[in-house]
Amino acid sequence: MEVVKNNSQLTILGIESSCDDTSAAVLSNGKICSNVVASQDIHKEFGGVVPEWASRKHQLNIVPTVQSALKKADQKLENIDAIACTQGPGLMGSLLVGHSFVKGLALSTKIPFVNVDHIDAHVLAHFIDDDIPELPFLCLLVSGGHTQIVRVDSGYEITVLGRTIDDAAGEAFDKAGKMLGLSYPSGPIIDELSKSGDPLKYQFNTPKVSNLDFSFSGLKTSILYFLQKEIRKDKNFISENKNDLCASIQHTIVSYLMSKLSEAIIKTGITGIGIAGGVAANSELRKALTQLAAKYEGVAYVPRLEYCTDNAAMIAFAGKIKIEKQQFGTLSDVCFTRK
């Protein structure tokens, strides 16, 4: 399949369904014209995403979400030059809904499609708007399922320099929140409660991992044991110290992330740094990134909040790059859950 238009004039429909958000976006003439997200609140009852529920909700949401994105962009399906969809990583059932939908749509309309890596798309979201990073730059990807430090070179070539060996930063926020009795997702709640807490009141252990890799399982254990110890002394410990606990937990996670990114700056000599992924919406992390860049006389690239969480705008933009390289998908392509 081949798109005959000039790449800068393409109209691309992006579709994202890697977890519990169904999203569709339209990119036309290099600009995002719409970015619609249908969220699933049902998972809050269970304290985490239930894969089966997520898949079923995607089936219900995907058609109206795509229709809404096209309408907001004032576009019709026949005007779409190519479709970009998330191939992975993510929840297999959720990916299958979006990926299968795109294959069927491409087959019936003869519109070519491209597969997009969800993690790469988060990083490439930095290039959607005008204030784009100067290459090469380092990006800290932090989400509920992944934590990585990557280097982005010319041609949008992405190299992983370090990654978590167990859990992710977003998972650490959510699990800590569950220990504190907070609802899911806990990250935004911890961020808000931290604003009136003392970030240095409590100390938690962070693991010593070689190179630029991360580990968060030990941190969660440290928080759990600390809380159990204090609750034995005072059953109201958490409720009476919730803000300070949130501030201390958040400070520990953010400081750990920044320490690894600082190591990456020293090792590579690259002082242009960015963040991506759902946890990139955290206010302290955004502030810490700016401070770290200033320390090394570099530049901090902080994405817009709407491009931090899962969204189809980043999929459409990453798809544009795949189209420029003529890397089109086929009906035999399969989804993947890990990277």
C-alpha cells in the first residue's frame, strides 16, 4: 500500500486502545485537528484495570469515538489517507479490539494502515506541537506499565538506555495509594494531597540497581513494612498523616527517577531532557525535570497534559513517521504485549 500525497498534506486517523482508554484523533496537514478520549470509570471499583471489562468497553466505545473524532475535525472517512493504530505493548484484549477494527476498516475502505509502538508514540508526542526538542535528547518514559530512559536521535531513532527490571513508577504510585486507602488511580490523588504535606518527613528505601535500570518492587515493600510498623503503634497513623505520607512517597519516587536521569545526562553528555507517559502529568516530576535541566544548563521539554496519558494524537503523529518510511501494516500483523 502507498499513499500518493505529500506527507505534510496527509490526513491521518489515529486509534489507541492499549489499556482502558479508547481514543481517536485526526492529524491533517501536520496539525492535530481532534483528539477524543473515552475513559472507563468502571475500573475504579476494582482498584485497577480489569482486562476483560476493558476489552468489552473498547468494543462499545470504538465506533462512536472514531465518529466523534472525525466530526470534531470536520473530516469524513473518505478523506482519510491512512490509519495509524496501536499494535502494542498493552493489554492483549484491548489491543485486539483496536487493531482488528483498524484492519477491518482498512480492508473495507482500501485505506492503508500503519502499526505504532505505544511506548515510542509517548516519546514522539514531544514533536506534535511547535516547541519540539532539539535532537538528540533524552526522554524519561514513566507510566503505569513502563519506566524507561531513552535516547532520541535524528530520524526519530529511539534507543533504550535503561528500563525497570520489575515494576513501573506508575504502579508504585497506585500500589502505595492502595496501602493508604486511596481510590484508583492513586497517582493524581497523591499528587494533590502532597501539596499540603512535608516531602521530607518520612524516608523510604530505594534500590541500588546497576547502570540506568530501575526497580520499584523494593520501594513498595519499604512503604508497606513502614506502614505496618506504625499502624501497630497507632491505628489512626495513616489518616492522621496522609498528606505527609503522600508527599514523602511522591518525593522518593520523583527523586529516584531524577537520579537515574542525571546519570544518563552524565553518561551521554546530552542535556536536552523530556518526560512522557501518564506519570509525566505529576506536578512534582514536571518541576523536578525543569530543575534538573537547569542544573546541567540544558533544556527541559515538558509535554502538554493531554499528551501524557494514553491518547490517539500521539499514535497519529507516530503513524505519520511510519508512513514517511513506507512502513505499512498488513492483515497478517499481530499485537504484542511487551517491549
